[in-house]
Amino acid sequence: MLLGNASRGRIVAKSIIEIPGGFAKIFALARHAPLAGKALHFPGPAAWAAFGPAAVDVVFLDGRSRVVHVAARLRRWRAVGPIDGAREHFVLEAGACERIPIREGDLIERTPLTSERIAAGAKPPEHF
């Protein structure tokens, strides 16, 4: 599954790792450090960058998948939130929000890269 910024026509991540709520959320950054082309998806309006190896970018979305807040280069052991109107958030590698770019108000979409799309010539872009 691809994660894309529909407002800017750019791919944000080539793969999405779903992190359930609860206790698993606390150690998720230690187990799945965000690398280029990978996004961690968390439920909820708040983020905590504990146990991660480095700084991260956090993108908060509302119920319509619109960006309501961007926390760029959130350092280890720092927290953000709760953000008004946010229902979920994605954690990306540090600097991704500048490079792509991702801004408040952008529409973020999840798009499956199905075999029909691959057969038609679709592929993840090489800008990672």
C-alpha cells in the first residue's frame, strides 16, 4: 500500500506499517524505525517519540484524511498533542515533510498498488 499526498501529487511512503493502540504503541519506534519510503500509522491525536533511534516527522490527520498539524523533526523522548481535530497520525523519517512537501490542509491518501495497476505500468516513484 502506498501513502500519497493527493494535494501535491507525490508519494509519501511505499509501505505503511499499522501500529495498534495500547502497549504496542509505546515501543513501536524502537521496533520499526521510520526509514525512507516507510510510514508508521498510529491511531489517536497524540504522538510520543520514545525509544526511537533518531528524530522523526509526525503528520496528524483528521477524519477526512486532511493534515491538521505537522511536527517536523520531533526529537527522541519528545511528545506532541493531543492535537485538536486529529484522529490518527503517521510517523515518517526526519525531513520527509520538507522534501515531499506536506503542509496543513493537504489530503493524504492510502492507495493499494494492485496487480492491475502494476500491469498498467504503475510503480512507486524513485524520489526516495
